[in-house]
Amino acid sequence: MSDLHDFGDHFRDECGVVGVWGHREASTLCHLGLHALQHRGQEGAGIVSWDGEGMRSHRGRGLVADVFGRRSRMAELQGERAIGHVRYSTAGTSSLANVQPLQVTAAGTEIGIAHNGNLVNAPALREELSELGAIFQTTSDTELIVHLMARSRQKAFTNKLVEALGRIVGAWSLLLLTPDRLVAARDPMGFRPLVLGRTADGAWVVASETCALDLVEAAYVRDVEPGEIVIIDSLGLTAFHPFPAQPQKQCVFEHLYFARPDTQLWGQDVYSTRVRLGERLAQEQPAEADVVVPVPDSGVTSAIGYAAALNIPFSLGLIRNHYVGRSFIEPTQRIRDFGVKLKLNPVPGLLVGKRVVVVDDSIVRGTTCRKIVRMLRRAGAAEVHLRIAAPPTTGPCFYGIDTPNRDELIASSNSVGEIGHFVGADSIGYLSIAGMHEAVADDHGYCDACFSGRYPIEVEHGGRPQLALFD
Amino acid sequence: MSDLHDFGDHFRDECGVVGVWGHREASTLCHLGLHALQHRGQEGAGIVSWDGEGMRSHRGRGLVADVFGRRSRMAELQGERAIGHVRYSTAGTSSLANVQPLQVTAAGTEIGIAHNGNLVNAPALREELSELGAIFQTTSDTELIVHLMARSRQKAFTNKLVEALGRIVGAWSLLLLTPDRLVAARDPMGFRPLVLGRTADGAWVVASETCALDLVEAAYVRDVEPGEIVIIDSLGLTAFHPFPAQPQKQCVFEHLYFARPDTQLWGQDVYSTRVRLGERLAQEQPAEADVVVPVPDSGVTSAIGYAAALNIPFSLGLIRNHYVGRSFIEPTQRIRDFGVKLKLNPVPGLLVGKRVVVVDDSIVRGTTCRKIVRMLRRAGAAEVHLRIAAPPTTGPCFYGIDTPNRDELIASSNSVGEIGHFVGADSIGYLSIAGMHEAVADDHGYCDACFSGRYPIEVEHGGRPQLALFD
Amino acid sequence: MSDLHDFGDHFRDECGVVGVWGHREASTLCHLGLHALQHRGQEGAGIVSWDGEGMRSHRGRGLVADVFGRRSRMAELQGERAIGHVRYSTAGTSSLANVQPLQVTAAGTEIGIAHNGNLVNAPALREELSELGAIFQTTSDTELIVHLMARSRQKAFTNKLVEALGRIVGAWSLLLLTPDRLVAARDPMGFRPLVLGRTADGAWVVASETCALDLVEAAYVRDVEPGEIVIIDSLGLTAFHPFPAQPQKQCVFEHLYFARPDTQLWGQDVYSTRVRLGERLAQEQPAEADVVVPVPDSGVTSAIGYAAALNIPFSLGLIRNHYVGRSFIEPTQRIRDFGVKLKLNPVPGLLVGKRVVVVDDSIVRGTTCRKIVRMLRRAGAAEVHLRIAAPPTTGPCFYGIDTPNRDELIASSNSVGEIGHFVGADSIGYLSIAGMHEAVADDHGYCDACFSGRYPIEVEHGGRPQLALFD
Amino acid sequence: MSDLHDFGDHFRDECGVVGVWGHREASTLCHLGLHALQHRGQEGAGIVSWDGEGMRSHRGRGLVADVFGRRSRMAELQGERAIGHVRYSTAGTSSLANVQPLQVTAAGTEIGIAHNGNLVNAPALREELSELGAIFQTTSDTELIVHLMARSRQKAFTNKLVEALGRIVGAWSLLLLTPDRLVAARDPMGFRPLVLGRTADGAWVVASETCALDLVEAAYVRDVEPGEIVIIDSLGLTAFHPFPAQPQKQCVFEHLYFARPDTQLWGQDVYSTRVRLGERLAQEQPAEADVVVPVPDSGVTSAIGYAAALNIPFSLGLIRNHYVGRSFIEPTQRIRDFGVKLKLNPVPGLLVGKRVVVVDDSIVRGTTCRKIVRMLRRAGAAEVHLRIAAPPTTGPCFYGIDTPNRDELIASSNSVGEIGHFVGADSIGYLSIAGMHEAVADDHGYCDACFSGRYPIEVEHGGRPQLALFD
């Protein structure tokens, strides 16, 4: 569910966004919304507000509470309109310059922009724009969108926006704030979620997940639809679909891991979906065992489903330490599996002599998983059976998720049996792709490219491998 | 289990201690041990080490990771001998001066001292020492112990220590570091835990809980016994019982809430004890319901036991946000139950139309509990049945736990029925005192004063009420 | 000489720049150079270095020592080529985004740019570029220069640069770093200084003032000439004058106040110039007095000249407190002239019953000056005669100096007599414009617009008043 | 005058104190007073106030502005009574624990205590108190005084204090705050200054120097006399002399270097005294020269006197950089005299071909002085004549000044000629002891031990050499 939970062995969501229109404390609501979306990005946060005279912004590296913890910071962000962003960034580009929302002056107006996603044609666009004289101050895709708007020959702001969005290809759930409007937009395939809510006193709230609406007591109104542009201004809300319809490709991994369990995702309850994933996993990959133990917190919900389906007792046999610190010095006489040990400790009384099923949501490199299996054995488990409530992740994501290169993914080049051998489990079982689709009740059209290799959009050259077009 | 988990509605542990003797990286091991004990105190941390020439110390307010996160800090704490402390402090005395270990020069030697507990005769001792010319720089009980040692007419260090400990009354698990020895001591009734472990290369580790031994890969050797003084020096380990034997009064609340579930407490597995508490609660206070939902994280383990015993599905219907921040500004148009909402959000899909049993480990003031019941109802629960895996807490603790005054404890002046009415539950059920003792397998002698009012040691005047002597 | 010295009653220099080429510790030399130039800007500092693979940068708000005080910060700035910048910013735009050097990717290359000056055609350029689709992330003029380069149709980097510089009008002393060259350029009128030096082992150093060369032990080679572009690359140094020659308009206020006294400015010794200003002032505006007291530190040197010329004893009758703090809370029962008092205190023994000449370099609003006169009287001065070693400042600067609006300048709408009356002096005397030119030995062509109103370049519309063209 | 000024080659004052009684903003006045006394100690600062219910304190390492710069900090220090302290500490004991005022509970009352001085019998007292069971949390002498008070058998607070002060030997100017009184005391020989002032609305202010009175607009009332105890309480001011009279031994170095030039010290104007020292030096040690250049800032005032007396032009030929930073990294290819160069730069125009007299107030180790002479020569000086406005410092101070050990003092084992040779001056001249006494108008009784070796009080064993008793 979050960075704190994943020991370096999960895919990572890249961003969460929130926007507020028409509330006297718009920035405070954004602050709270970002807190609720913190699991979508822990390396930076920012808010841009329009205070009636100018855009105000504050951005910083770190958690929302660190960036906005000081009352004086919030006091600088006056106004009834604001957008916010939380961000996870890959190493090397975690500079402050890349923390969003980006705030620029373009096309004669001040613009704040916050973006959750990834553009597959970014390298080509960057080259093209550069040749036309664009200068870049960040390495983020977001800057490209504003460049395209600024260069549009269209007169109307909306047309500039449509023209710019028509040029970008990939995954984008986008918020854009100008002095007189708040724009929410979602790519035609709808990779990343984006929902619309309203508070009791009429303020509009747009957010990546419904859990952000809950915290600010905004009622869920509807999803921003794939390919839809929603414009909120002083006249109210306008929505239109300027792009040709495309098959929906919502990210199935949002259901599996990224979204918070209390979020309603594309009309479904994430918690219940994960229980069903566990139940389906039990059907496909049962185990003879004495106890089901989740890897906390990512495996907890599906382990509940798994255990219930097989009527095996469910136990929190691995205890998490929630107090994470940035730096611990390991003694030179090494502690085995130090990194994992800082965060997890087994409860031997639940494990000694037991046949243990350990459940997690995914395996990325396999190294953490191997440490956990070893930890369970050292705590006395007689057998360790590994069950993953998803299919093997065989390919990277190009649509807004931070994943390792393909050759770092253990499932890209190893059979399930080889993986089981590597992690040292007595048995291993993954959910099938079909089983996954059934559990998530696929009447939406999901992207499952990281499992199936069927990438819905070709990725352009630019450091990342060219992929076969699909769909 | 910890400050982060309790929303102001739990008793709070006051301290955790760890000591290391004979390891080249003694401070690093202390640092890790304190990380494992972080749940016992989040307001301050400190380490004192002996580097062969002098005592070095670093102490600070905040979490262990904040206080010791910088490599340079650890580099100042050289030496093979060190003790550490984490601390929770009540408001008003959270000054840096009170953060332990205390480091003083007394009786001709440098002394570091770290203390988990509370002295009931502190006010009288303070007055007596003051009349004899003692000056006090802290308001902590710990300083009193060193004053008593310094004034002892005994020649030998050990005798000074015994004389001093013979004067203090109450709960104390104590670590003391001098240039040539590490002392661990526990009060005769044994209120607070203290365990002894050893690393593979022979270093001694003493800690409040076994989970600290686990992280530094020290094997558990034995408990420091009630009334025992253990002295570790260059000749090895010496132990003796200088005080008259007394009935053991180990704190039952350590099992119920304070200790980490993965700790072995007084020979028992805390996790399993909590499951048994839930099972026993199910026997005594069953409910007709569709789902069992714990208050995370404190109610999770007993809820698992409760649900299993009654064969009702267990669901994490309340989701915790682990990213806690020190300060959030609430919008002026108030969000209902703001404080709780920052940390908990219900999963409506699991609750709508359901008869819900919500399980927690205790109720202190009742206000948080009321908010949670309200939150569940708003999320659609048809019925809310509250079950507490402990008896009503009717009195404060005087032995090292931070509790509100008696009149703030809702159970001190309200019947169970009145409490149920206050929190708005459809039904309410507490565990009986006898049931609790059975679940924790009481062959040890437990202190249950906060439930029963049977205080094992009289409390002296000094701001706190005089109590009847018991036992 | 610096912000610390001026009590809000001086014009303020806007920037200092330094660049190093061909030294293994280029960033360290920049750091030292910025320290020497700290008086030219105290609100922000930055360094960009090229480490052979990419541009590295660190920028921050505050003093050089605060921004670069941590060893780890400097360690990130590897490479043999670096440029640095110190900056003063006007209120409201002191955001981190505006701290230089600016680092961008443009025209297919990474560029770092640091700029001392002010472009008078910035508003028009900004509008024009905006219409062409440029997006702006800062409000600084510097960004405009890179936009112009990025849009140039020229192929060669140098031609792009010349084309861009040909479009900008105003004051600019500029450093530009790319992966393979260091560029230093100065506007055709030469408003701001820029000097070239070389270390014993052959590294090139370019800096705003010679005092920066002194600290890094670079020998002064020559000034970058007005209108000259100097390019240093692996082949050595190339210089050319691509722009039509114009009359030189070097800023006379650099001599009067901005430059450090130990700097050689345009071939002259600043300290000696200031002594001559004082001597000339003594000729033009003598006084019958017992003691000459400077306003420290800005008036010290000219006061020495004044006192010597009239053979009146020179005394430091006003003592400065060098420990300046950002915030002091004034008691509600107000201390008279609180702000000035925090920094200056009179020595009554030197003043009681004396006829005092107090010397400063300029009067801006007159309020601080009035407080100083009052302070001297309260300390017992029998008479206070104010002498200013410059002509009255009647107009703002548009060429890189931060000055108040015209109507805030006391001399813009008051006669000298009225000013004397306002500040409460027994007499007042300014230096004449002719006297000033003589003292600074004007064979260079100086800009004296703030005294004479003869602005050498018209200022375009954009918030500032249109001015008559001169020269 | 201060740490910032001295390049490691000056004696250093150890402390400054300020106390306020009867002002609604007592802490704010203390804050300002400490700012004025900042030159007496830059390594730590603290304030203790009595808010009617308890003592509040804030202490920290660093400059006054850093320690008290946040409004919230000051808000915690309510009350009409407060004392403050600035401190310089020797390396190794600069821990926070030693920052004053010390705040303790002793003898039944809360006490804040701030101390400027040094006790020569501290080691013996510490040993004696330790044997009686005292515990020490600091290594400062100040703690000893409170221990002595706490152990006094006297009943009345005043008698406890007198008894305690009667036991200590050495230099002490002391402030003590209890809930109902402010005490100011000065040792019988009166080594350190302490003055009494009063604000217009009747509040009492006690401070180390009159410059602190000036800033808070308190009128100077009188000095606290040597051996006097002044008690201010709700009834007013009481003063008494409980100790036998002793010859006055006020520190002559306060006049020479420590005190601010604008301070009135023991009835004299420090600035004027320093001018007289320069004049007398001119008489005793004239030079044939073209220019007199002071080492800023310590040599400026006496250089003015010296230059005037010999009618040689006075020039600020060495320019100071006031922006001091804690850490600068020197390039590996070393810059000559790096440390000095960061702070001083010569003005070659004033020096080339000139016979230069350079004036400073003292030479400690001689190394800095040597660098300055070298710097002047490299800047072109034809001759460099060194003049010191004090006699050679041949011995350390034991009365509250931080001085190196005797063998580090260049004058302790070298003749004046040898010193001149070491520093590389063409000639060298010190003031005579008799000349110094004449210049400071010695009708007070001054301690000149560091020049004459006549130590007024024997120093006890304890790490420092035993010295012959004098007087």
C-alpha cells in the first residue's frame, strides 16, 4: 500500500493529485487530501493556490506532514482554489525542481499543473520542442504539456489545452489551475484513477482516490471518465470528450496494491477486491497448512480471503515496526537480513513447527521475499508455502508506475518453479491472469501489461525498450 | 501498541531501556534496540556510552530515527559499553533535561542511568534529599536514585547501589553504566519487564523486551528476576537478590497493550495471549453479528481471537493512515471527528447493512471510542457492538504508566451500561477480571490495580491520591 | 558596503558572479569567491558545476556560508568548471526559483547561467516570447536570455549567444557555463564590473570584483571590456566585440558604496576613491566642528578623508554591533529608534558638548539618518552637521541596483535644506555632481543617472516610468 | 572585541550576564541585553524567567539571534523577572548541559543562576562536595555555588548565599533569580564588571556592561561594588558587603580588549581609554612611517590614537569580511594564510612602497600576527612596523578569561626582539606596564597578572599550575 510497507520489493505508484475549487480554505483541504493520498508518493509534496492576485506555491521534499507542517507555510497559500501533488521519484531526479505542482507563466497566464502518469512519447516531444527553442528546467513530463499549450496557435485556453493533450500519448490524470479555472483531465484509456466530489457547502474536490474525498468530507460524485476534460469555473462544471474513444485500460495494479483498501476504485471496493483475489488464489493454489501469515501490510487483505476460503487460521505472524527511519547504521558484524529485520519480526510462538502459508501481493526482484522465507524458517516454521495474490510480474510498466527494468524482474526470466527455488519456499503459487481478471470483476477493461506483456500503447525510443503495439 | 496507534485513548507506557556490554559497536546495537522499543516511548531518546576515557552521550526529543539519524551523532558514541532509553513524558515535563539516560558524576565516578518505572515515594525522598542539600536539575525519579547512591556511606559501589535501591519504593527496571560495569536491576515486585540476552560473539544485551534482542540477534538468556541486581563487568556476570522476597506483581497491561506482539513476556508469547483474550471475550460477551472489525492496531489480535471463536468473519473495516504528522490545520468549517479521521477511515463496502462487532483493548475516556462508533454508523453499519478485550479501567496506575486522573477514566464513575450509552453502541461487553487472569495464564502474580483497585504499594502524598495498601 | 551595514537606508546591489575554468576544485574556488562577494547579495547563493557527465547544482536562500556550509553539499559539485552567484532580491520575488545560477536544458545542451544586472526591455521581451509559446518558471531577466538563445536560428552556439545578447538592452555582466565552455560577457555600456584573473596553476577565474580574485589567489589579468564576449574552452581564451561601440556608462555608485574598499574597480582603488570623495566634500562643504564621526561602515572611508582635509579629529563615535539577527521582538513599551539601536550605539564620552560632523555616503529615505542625528544629540552632541560624500540621489536606478521608487527618495522632491530640516541636522552638505566626477577621476564614462536624471537607456513600459533617452 | 574579530589570536572573554526585575517583558529585555553583550560569548545563550508559577528557561548553543530568534521561544518565557547569559566555552565542554543560566531546585526553591568568572578553588570544592554525596551534571563552576547554598545550615536564603559565596575564591560576577528575588553579586576583588541600571518605568536591569543598559534604555545607576551583594525584591533594593574588604583587582584587559568601546567601564569611557593607550604607545614606541594601519577591529581605536599622536595618516589598509561562516573547505592546493585571508584583505593602493605601522591590541601565539605581516608585505609594504597597545602577555589568566597555556604564549618564553623576528616585522614595540596603567588611569586597582605575573589569588591544584601568591 505504501513506501513504508514495501521493503524495496514492490512496484511504486508515482503520484497522487488533489484539487479544490470554491472553498475558503482550499489549501487546507488540499493538505488533508494529500495526507490521505500519501501512500501514492512519499518523496515530495506541493500545493499551488490562487489567492485572487497571484499563484502562491509551496513545495518540498519529504512527507506531506514535513512539507506543510508549519502553520506559516499554510498561511502563505491563501485563496479558494488550489491543487496539490504527492510524488514518488526515481533516484537521481529527486531534485526539488521536479516536485510538483509545476508553476509557470505560459500563454499569457499563470498555470499550476499536477500530473499523475507517464508519457510514452516524452523523448520525441522533448526533442521536437527543444528544436523549436523550448528550454527545460525539469526532467518531468509535466513540463512538456505546458510547452505544448504555450505553443498552440489556438486562441481559447480550452483549445490550447485540447491541442496539447492531443499530442501526448500515455497515462495521465491531470489537474491544472489557472486564475479562473480548475481543469481535470484523464487520458483516453484511463490508466490512472481520478474522481470528482463535492462538499456540503458546494466546493468541488478532484482527487486520485476516494479516500481523499472521505477525509475532507466531500461526497463522491463520479469518476472523471477516460478521455474526459472537466472544467470548473465560476459558471460551474463543464465536461467534454474531445478525443476519439479508445478501449479502456485501467491499471489493474491499482486494485492489487496501489490504492488504499478503503478507496472505491472504478466503482468497486478495493478491500473486497483484494479479499476476492485471496479467495480465488485459494481456489487455484490451495495449500495444506496450519496457519496463513500475510506479509504486512500489502498481503494482509488477500491473506484474510485466502485463509477464510481454505478455513486455515489467519495469524499476524510477522509484526511490523511502523517507526521507519531514514538511516540506520548496521554493525560491521552483519545482522542477517538487516533491512527486512528493521521492519519485520516474526512471532515464534505462532510459527514453531507449523506449516505456514505466507501471502503477499507480488514479487519483484525476489530478494526481500527470500529474506522473509528465511526469517520464517529461523523462527521455527516447519514448512513455508508462498502464495502471491497476483500473476507473475514479467514486464515493466510505462504508464506511471515506477518499476525496475525488465531484467531485474525475477519473473521475466524465471519460471515459477525457479522463483520458488530462489526464495527457498517449499511451494509457490501465483494467481492466474484469468483468475485475476475474474476477481477484479473485469467489465471495465484493465491494463495487465506487466503480467501479460500486452502493452496497450507503444513506447517510443528514449532509454526504454521499444515494445510491440497491442490493441 | 504505540503512540501512533492510540488516538489519545490509551494508557501509555513510559519508557524502554537497552544496554550493551562488550561489543565494539555498543552504541549501534543500542540504537537498533531502541528502534525495536520505540513503541514504549516516542518523545525522547538517548544513549550514553563509555569510550574508555569518558562518558559520551547524545539525547534528544523525538523519535529514535530523528535523534540518532545522523552518522556523525553515532560516531561520537564510541566504546564497547552503552545504555539507551526511549521515553514518553507527560505534558509540561517534556523538556530536554528530563530525557534519559541521565549522565552525572557522583560518588567519585561517572554514571549513566536509564530507568523504566515510577517511584511511589519520590515526593518524600525529594523532600528529604532537598533538606540535606541536594540540588535537582530534573523532575525525574531517576535523579533521586543517583542522589541516594552519592550520599551512601557505604564504601563499595555495589553497596551504595543496594542501599539506594533499598530506599526507593515502586516500579523500576533500571540500567546503570559506570566506567567498569553495567548494572541491570528490577524492583522486588517486578512490575516492568527486563530481559537478558547474549550475541553470538559474547556481548551482553539487556532490554525491556525480547523484540530488542531479536533485532540485534542476541539470544534470549533469561529475565532479570524481580528484586534481582545483575552486574556485568570484565569478570563476567554476577547476580544477587539483596532485598526481601515479595509477591510478584507483574503489570498485566504489558500483556494487554504495551508490549509488542512479537515479544516473549515473562515466558509467554504476547500475540497468543491477546488471541486468548479475544477468545475468552467471545465466551463471556458473544454477539450476533455479521463481521468483526478491530480498532487498528491495538484491537487487531484480540479481534482475530474473538472472530475465530464465534466463527464470524474478520475484516479490517477501519483502515489506518500510518503517515502521522505533528500538525494538521482543521478547516474552520469543522470536519466531524477530525482527529480520528486523520488516522482512520472506514471501508463502507464491508459495513453497509452489517451488524458489526468492533473490538479494542481498552477504553480510557470514551471520547475516541464514541467517534469510532459514529464513524462506523455513518459508513452504513446496521448495528455496532463494542467489545473490549480487558476489564473496565477504573483506576490510574502509579507504577510507570501514564494514565489520566481517576475522574477522567470513564469506567471509574460509570457503569458498563452507561459507558455503552455514552459511546452510542448497540451493546457493550468487557472481559471479566477473572477471565483476563485466566487468559494471561496467571501463575506469575500480576498487578491488576487499574482494573481491580487493589494497589500493591501505597502511594505517598505528593499530588496523587493516598490509596489503601494491598497485599 | 553591505546589507548588514545599511539599516534600510541604502541602495542595494543586486548580484555578484564568479566563474572558474580548469581547476580541480572549481566549486570550492567558487564558494570562496562568493564569500568575498557576499556584500553584493545576501539573500541567496548558488553554484552550478560541470562534472564531466552532467551539470550539478546547489542553490539556497540565505548567506553563502549557510547555503554551502555542509561538506556534503560541496561534494556533490564535482568538476573543473563551475559558476556561482550571490543575489539580493526585492521583496515578493525572493522565492527559491529565482535564486541563480539558473540551470536549464536548451538548444540541445545543458546551460548554467548567472547574471548581474537588469534588462530594461525585459517586459517587452517577455511578452514577445510568451506569444511565441515560451513558458516562464522564474520572474528573473536571466531566463529571457536563455529563451532567446534557444529560439535563435543560428547553428553555432556562439552565434546563438550573440543573437540573444543583441536583443537585450540594459545592464548585464553575465557568466554562462556549458559542458564545453565558460562564457563571460558584459553589456556595451559596461554598467556592472567583471574582471578576469588567473591562478598560478593556470585556472581562469572571472568575478564581479577583484577581491574575489584575491581570496582564491588568482592574479588580476584584465577587465572584461564593455561589449566584450570572452569564451574560455579547452583551446584557451577567445574574445570578441560583436556589438557596436557605445559610450561607457560604468556605475559611479559602485565606487561610492557597492564595491568593497579593497577592490580595484576599473583600474582604480575603491578605498582611495572614497578618501578623495571625503576630501572633496571637505572642500565643498566644510564645517566648524570638534570631531568627525562616520556612520559605520559605509561612511568610514570618506569620513577619514573629510577629517584629514579639515584637520578635525576623526572618531568612531558610533559603534556597530556586528551580530545581526533576523528577528528581535521589540518590547511593547517602545525603545526609541529600535531598529537603528540594535546596530549602532554612540560613545557619549566622544560626543558630549562637541560639535559633531557625521559623514555618510548617501541618504535614501532620510528616516534612518534622522534617527542617527537624534541618537547623537541624545548622547550629548552640541551640534550635528551632516555631510554626504555624494550628490543627492534624486532618481531610481534601472540598471541592476535595487532602489526605492522615485517618490520614496527624499531628494527627489525635497531641497537639500528641506532634507536637513527633516533629519534635524544643524547643517547639511552634499557633494556636487561635478565634485563627484572629479573625485572618481572620470575618464571612464560613468553613469550618474540616479543623481543627474540623465538615464543612458530608455526604460520600456512595464511597471516603471518611461524616461527620457539620454546620450 | 569579539570572537568574530580575533582569528584565534586573542584572549577570550568567558561570559556576559543580564538580569531584569519588574518589567512586563523581562525576557525580551534580557534578549536585547544579551544581544548587546554578544561579544562576551558566542557559543551559547540562555534565559530563565519566573512567570509567577514556575521557572521557564530556554538555552541553546550558538548566537543569541539563533537561540532566541523564534517568536514562540520568547513566548514561553513569560514573567516580570528574568536573567540571561551568553557564554564562550573552551573546547570539549561546549555541551548544552553547560550552557547557562543553570536552573535547579535547591534548598526548597527554584533557582536560576548565571555566572561570569572563574573559581580558583573549584577542584577542591568539587572533591569536597563529591565526598559529601553531591552529584554533578555539568562541569561548570556555577553548579558548585548552588551546591554550597543547598548544603548551608543557615535558615535564611541570604545567609545561605553569603555562606556559599564565602567558600568560593576567584572571580565572579553573579546573577541569581528565585521566585521572589533577583540577586547580583561581585567578588571582593571585583575582577569582572557588573553594573546596575533602571528603566524609565522603574524596572531594574543588571548587566555586565553599560552597552546592555543603553540598548534597553535603562539609565546607568551605579556599579555593583566589589564584594557587594545586591538583592532586589518586591520591597526594593538592598545591598550589603558581607566579606572583608580586599584590594581591588579589576581586570585591565577588559579595558584593553574585552569590553565594547561604547561601554563605560568602572567610570571610564573604553573608547577614550583605548585612544590614550595608542597615544601612550606612540610616545614610548614611535615609528618613522607613512601610514598607520590597524588590525580590524581590535586595533582600530588605539591605532587612531597612535596615528594622531605622531601625525601619521591613518588608513584602513586591511579590510574585514564580516560574513563569517562556520566552515569553508580549503582547496588542496593551499591558499597561503587561508584562515586569515577569509577575514582580511589588504588594500594594495594604500600600502605599495609605504612604510606601514600596523597596530593591534595584543599578540597571543604570534601565528596570526605573522600572517598579517606577510600579507602586508605581499601587498607591497616597504616596511612593516608592529606596535602593540599593551605589554607582552606573559602568563595565562585564572579569573574568567580563556587563555592558552603559558607555553603557548609567545611572550612567555621569547623576548620582544625574538617575537619581532618571528612575526617578520621590521620593528616591534609593546606598551610598558607602567604606560598601560597610566593610560587606563589606575586609581582603581587593576589586575595585570597576565602581563606582570603578579597573580592576586593563588590557584589551587587541578590541572593548572600552582602560582605564587601575591598581594
